[in-house]
Amino acid sequence: MYATAGNTALKQYQQVGVEGRVTDADGHRLVMLLFEGAMERINAARAALEAGNLARKGELIGKAVTILGGLRETLDFEAGGELAENLDRLYDYIQRRLLQAHVKNDPVGMTEAVELLSPLAEAWAAIPEAVRRPSPAKMGDAA
């Protein structure tokens, strides 16, 4: 369900300034890093909002939305079929929810985004090594 995840994930991470951890990562790990990075930034944005640092909150929400865009770009609709379509809709919803949370300074929307991403990250992490694709260029339909 994930196509060319290695290259797309690397590009997205480079855009948000986290290059060190991706240098030697395979495609599966790169997608995991995207999940982790998105959730870290959303949690940090919520903390920035609570601290009254609205500029930092906006910057972090923007980075999280970009990372979610990277997750969407890695989806392989041909191999992933309905599952890839459902994930695309979910990622789109989370992106829109984050943008609403940003505009309304709504920590509940940020919490919802993390609560939606967390089980996906856990499921992705639980994929057995034997099922993962060895090539970072193809995540295939392992999830």
C-alpha cells in the first residue's frame, strides 16, 4: 500500500530538518519516523499553545501537516486498494483537523490528531520483519 516510501519519506524528513535518523533507515523505519515526527510536533505544538507561544505553535503544526503530506504521498493506491484510500482520507482529515486546531487555538484538535495517529504507528511498528519489504523504495502492501 506504500509506494516509494523510502524516497518520499526521506524528502519529507529533510524538509522538516530531521536528517540524522534517516540516513541508514529502511523504508519501513522511514514511515515509522514520519509517524513519530508528526506526533512529536503535534505534542510540541500543543505545549507551545499552552505556553502562549503562538508563532511556535504555528510552525510546529505546519511541520506536522507537511509530514502527514509525506505519509499520504507514500500510499500506493494500486497495491493498497481500499486500505490505502481509507488511510489517505484519514490523513487528510487529520491535516484538516490540525489546521482547524491551529486557527482556533484548540488543544483538543491536536490531541485528537495524536490519538488518531498513535494506533496507526503502533500497528506499523508491529509489522513482523519477515513481512516487511527489504527495499526502502517499495513499502508494498505490508500494512
